[in-house]
Amino acid sequence: MSSPVTTPHPAHENSHKDYEGAKLGMWLFLFTEILLFGGLFILYSAYRARYPLEFHEGGQHLNVFIGVANTLILLTSSLTVALSITAIQKGERRTVILCLATTIFLGAVFLVNKYIEWSGEIHRGLYPNSPVLSQRPKGDQIFFGLYYSMTGLHGLHVFAGITLLFIMLVLVAREKISAADFTKLENSGLYWHLVDVIWIFLLPMFYLAA
């Protein structure tokens, strides 16, 4: 005797389609971000090949300590946001909130460090179109132009990520995100991981330029 054929519940089908659609949309968005920074990386490489000595010299003026510290901060924040996703799957809402709050705090520390670093560079006159930099070789001017443009753009992405994760924290606290539906949190985590990966490329390009 054949067993009865079961058909998936329409609500489950719609939920699965929404999940797949949200994931696909996020990956497409991340792909556009990769194209954006990938183009900047190519531009950097072209100028680095043309002005190797000037780029090396420019890197000597940056604060390597802050650069490395910010790398450790972002790597730790990637861990905490990953832990938040694991916690939501287990239904541990308080742990999720703690992990997201920690990630947001680390992101804020990153931006504060970047502000301190930029302030120091600007105080020394090392910023685009400054009188000090205008007297230096063209390669130095290009290096600092790329430095402010790329790290500044990355900083905007960090700020956007902090805002996004704060919204996720509020939704978790209000039980709008749960173990049954955590797609928004998962996609936010993917965005944050991308922000961290981009910084891992920026660190050797500028701070460890040799």
C-alpha cells in the first residue's frame, strides 16, 4: 500500500521563497559593493606601480598602531556578530542583544580611532590640497588622496553597518526577530563581515605599504 503524498504547506513555501529572495538580494548588493571597492583597489595598484617610492614614503606617515588596533577591533566584531546569529538560532535573545551591543560598541571605537588618526594627519598638514602636501611629490599627493577617499568611504560603510545592527538590536529586543525568522539579522551580519574584509585589504595597502 503506497504512502499518502504530502504537499508542503503554502505558508512554508512562501516563507522559503522570501528567505531565498532576501538572501539573493543581499548577495547582489554585496556584489555591487565588491565592484566598487574592487575598482578602487585596481586604481590604487596602478598608481602604486607608477609611484612605488612615494607610496612607501606615504605609508611611513600613517599610524600603524591604530591601523593594526582597528583591524583587531573589526575582527573581534565579526566574531560577536557571528555569535549573535548562532544565539538567535538557539533562541537565546539576551545573548543576541549582548553580542549586537558589543559589535556596535566595537564599531564605534573603530570610528573614534579613525577620527583621532585623521585629526593627527590633518594637524600635520597631510590632507588633499593642503599647503604642506602640495609641496611634496605628485605620488605622495595621490597616495594621501586615495588614503582619505578609500578609508573615508570604508568609514561610511562602518557607520551604515552600525546603524543597521542597531536596528537589528531593537527588532530582537521587541521580538520581531526570532529563531523562526532571523533573515534580516543574518543579512546584516553578512554586510558587517564584508566591511571587515575590506578593511583587511586596506591595512596592508596603506599602513604596511613597503
